Amino acid sequence: MAVSKRSRTTIYRPELGEVVKDRAHKGVEGVYMDTMSGRVYLRPRGGGLEWTTSPGDIERIGEKPELIRVCTTNRPRRARALLAS
């Protein structure tokens, strides 16, 4: 019996704020936000609704990654409303 060899593909892990290409969505570019529950979260460059894709469907763009500043620390809205009182 022949044993098939599986090729191992390395999944690319971008930096927070890095612009990557999403092959699953026709090669659209998005800003990497996070990976949670096995899904990668991307958003449009200029802001907007995030979408999810598989980690194996993203790829680096060019040799040097383009990084966009992403604010990660955000207080809940409820906390701001309580501070205003």
C-alpha cells in the first residue's frame, strides 16, 4: 500500500495592523485585527465592518509589510457614560 505524503503549508501570521491579501474573498486587501476561534478578522483599510476568513487564506503583500496603526485599548461605552454622571 502506498503512503501519500502530505505537504505541510505554513500559515502566515501577520502583525496587528498589517495589510494582507484575503484569497478567499477574491484577493481583497484588509487590515489584520485578530485571530479568534480559528478565524482571522480583517477590516477595510479606511475602517468599516470587519469580516472573517480562514488563516490559510491570507497572504503577505510584498517583501516589507505595510502596517496601519490600530487602537486596541478601548474602554466600554458604559464606563464612559458612568464617568460623565
